[in-house]
Amino acid sequence: MKEIKIESSFLVYSDINELPNDVKGLMQEAIEARKNAYAPYSKFKVGAAILLDNGEVVIGNNQENAAYPSGMCAERVAIFYASAKYPKAKFLKMALTAGSIEHDTSSPIPPCGACRQVISEYEIKQDAPIEIYFMGKTGKVIKSNSLANLLPLGFDSSYL
């Protein structure tokens, strides 16, 4: 038997104002996207903004449906749109913000497992890390240098 140890490392910013200016702007885009999310059932809105290597910023927000599996997370809305519109562009940075419309959400909220898997696919596809910044509606912002940092031992096509 052999033990392996896996470590992840993150930067924690006290709030959005501490972010570098380019990331602050990207997070503002995510905040605006969050405000327009369609979340009548969960009352939990999520916004995402992705900076591409061509300089474009693509946004997404969660879209719910009464038949829950038919909805889509903000991250995947943004990723799939970016891939459809700019298929050759690489994803450089992703900003995420999430929170309840019924109470304050100040803890940083990372991507769900399904979104981590999708982000992983694109990180592997482009053979370059994607910086991920995430926050609640207010408060601290966490930065991960890559999706692999958030999802160690991820599943990819090499297993197929």
C-alpha cells in the first residue's frame, strides 16, 4: 500500500476591490449576468464571465426549468456559448458569483461538480490552465490557478 497526498492552493481576496483591475471588471460582468439569471425555483442565482484569449468576454447565468434536469448552470451556459461562438479561442479566466435572492450569501461559492467536469474538459482541450475566481454575492473572492487545482484526479478521455 502507498499513500499519496494531494494539495490544492488558493488565493483569498478580502473582497472584489482587492482583485486586479482586469479580474475586477470580469467579476463585474459576472455580477451583472447573475442579476439576470432565471431562478424562480431555487431562488439561487449564478453569474459567470469568461475572458477569452481573443479579448472577448462571454457571460452566462443559470437557467432553471420546472423539470429540474432541463435547466443549466451559469458556467456551462457561458462555456458552451463561448465554444460555439469562438471555437478556436482559449479560456484564460473565469469569474463566478452566486447567491440566494432570499438571504445574504457572503461565502465564496465554487462551481458544482458537473461544471467542474465541463471546465476540466476545456482546460485539457486547450492544454492550458483556466484561472477561476469565485465569490458569493458579497465578501471574499477565492482564486484557483486552474480547474485541476479544484478537481484533482479528474476524469478525462485518457480513461476511455
